[in-house]
Amino acid sequence: MENGVAFVKSCFRERTKAIEELAPRNEGFRDLCDDFLTAHEEKLQWERSSDPERDERIAEYQELINSMRIEIEQTLARAAIVPFRPPRR
């Protein structure tokens, strides 16, 4: 769990506290963090490659990373919303 979560914390330093609060209780978020790390690692491998598909793969991974970054931001934003509950009667 910690590898992906630690990586996301390093990418979203201003949201570290929210990430630390959300990760232990949300398996889907932890999976997203792991996938985000994997996509970054794969992109780095393609950047070092001389394969003819290099540029295409880098673009694909960058698009995936951008999409996951938005999803992480949205997940953190939703987690920060405190639902309003009417007073008990």
C-alpha cells in the first residue's frame, strides 16, 4: 500500500494530510495511487527507450497520468466535503 500512497503524497504535497486520512479507509484510492505510480514508472522506462514506438507510448502514459491526476484530485475533494446533517430531534 505505502509505495503508491507515498508517491502520491510526494506529488500532492499540499494534500498530504488528506491523503494520509483517506488511504487507510479507501481501498479504491490506494489502488489508484498504486496505478498512478506504475504509470509514472512505465513512462520513465519509455523515456529511456530507443524503441520506434517510444514517443507514442510516452504520450499514452502521459495522457493516463493526467487522467489519474484529475481523478486523485477529485477523490480528495470529495473526501474533504463534510455532509451537512440536520440536527437531531
